[in-house]
Amino acid sequence: MARALTPVHFAMPNVRITDVSPRDGLQNESAMIAAADKAQLVRLLCAACVDEVEVTSFVSPKWVPQLGDAGAVLADLAASAPSPLTSRPLFSALVPNERGLDSALTFLQGPAALGKLSLFAAASETFSQKNTNGSISQVLERFVPVMHRIRALPHRILVRGYISCVVACPFEGLIAPAQVVDVAKKLIAMGVDEIDLGDTIGAATRETTRELLNIYAREIGLVTTASPVTLHLHDTFGHAADCVRVALDAGITSFDGSVAGLGGCPYASTPTRRAPGNIDTALLVNTVHAAGFTTHVDLDALACASQYARKLVQR
């Protein structure tokens, strides 16, 4: 008699969730939000057990006034933690250039230490000029000394390389995946630890996401490389959850979200309609769970963070 086969069960991988609301979610809010309130939002996100919180950006207050208090936010977080919290999420911050790195260096140790710094490039020449005041090649050149200095630090700091407009640009329209791959290869050659593909205006669909990821996987690799991919989706047209499902099928296991769906590219808004922001972290997590994957996120605690965030921006 033939022996019955024992079913083999494969555990689905855990999906990594980064909440970017304290930085990307709040940066375009016109009403100034106190540093203490931003720090409290970070604490609530920590309680929700997300894997990473993008706390702030060390950008010039002239260009992003809302984030001119980066140091104050991190100081507030440090003051509330008497000793380093090994169980807390990874804290990260954006550094656009060497001056931003100079400011961030103060916060690479201590109870609220940053464990990751992010660089921001684009796959669109026009967007790069308007958003970072330089061509794609000029922006990448700025990153070279930043990377050299980060890698010369006495302890390892992770580096994320953002690429915006990976599907479409508000000025140029659709972006060819080859342009995205070209920028990614240059960031990887610099030694970044992670590539974050950003659908900046929320134009991605199932089809465009699948095409981009297929080409990226063929040319570079999505998860088996030294610089795995994170997907950063905006929900302008309500397609973000569909794109998450496509990405999961492609092997992506790292995503950005923003509690309460805060954020949104100002170029995607109109005079009469403010564009929806990043994919809501709760929607992201529920989509991931529904697909059979796991996360570390506590959805009840995340709901508390969402409620607090809505109060901050009065929505």
C-alpha cells in the first residue's frame, strides 16, 4: 500500500513595515506642529511595533519649515528614554546632502539614536531639478562624499536610497523602468543598503507595478541582492493596495506606510482637491495579512497612533 504523503507547510515570510508619517506624512502640512507632538507620534508608532519609523529629515528649514525641528524631536525622544531601547523600532532620517549629515551626526548615538540615514534621488530629470535643485547626475554626485563619510563612521549606519517618480512624474508623465534601474544601479554602486522605490504621485497600477518589478528583478534582483527593495506607495487613485499584492507576489517583503494616510506629493494635488497621501499603514498591514503574510504590527495600537495623527493635522 502506498504511504500517504505528509503535507509540507511553508511559513510565509514576515513583512517589514516602515512608518514614514513623522517625516513624509507631516512635511507638507502648512500649520506648524510642535516637536513634542511629533515625538509623541513616534512613541505611539513604537508602541504599535512597526519595524522602522522615519522620524524626520535634516533638510534646510528654508525649504521644508515643518521639519526645521529635527534636532528637537530627537532630543525629546532621547529625554523620554533613560537608556537605549533595544526593542524599539529602528529610527531613520533623511539627509539630503553633507550639511544634513553634519546635523544628523549628533544623533547617531544615545537612547534615540538613528540607525539608518536616507538619501533622496529621482528617476525624472524635471522632478529632480524642481525637488532637489539639481539634475539626477548632480544629486548622485552630492551623495558620494556623504556615503564616504557614513562608511568611515566607527559603527555601521544603514543607508537607504530613495528613488522617486518610479512610475510617473507630474511633469514628464510615465517614466521608463530603465531609468529607474539606471539610478538604482548607481546608488547600489555607492554602497546603499536598501533601494526604496517611490510611486511619488500615486500613479501606479497593478500592471505598471508588475512591469517595473519584473524589469528591476531581471536587471538587478529584488530581494537577493545586497540592496533589497522597499516599495513606497501613494494612494492618490486608490490603487495602492492592489500594488502591494503584486509586489508581494514578486517577492517584495518591505513596504513604507504612513499612519492615517498622511502625506501626499503636492504636485499630485489640484487647487480644489488635496491628493490622498501615502498608503495608510493600517491598510498596508491588513492587505499584507490578508495575503497570508505576517507582520509585527499591533493594529489596535496602530489605531491609537492614527487617531493621534489625525488630531495633529485636524482631519
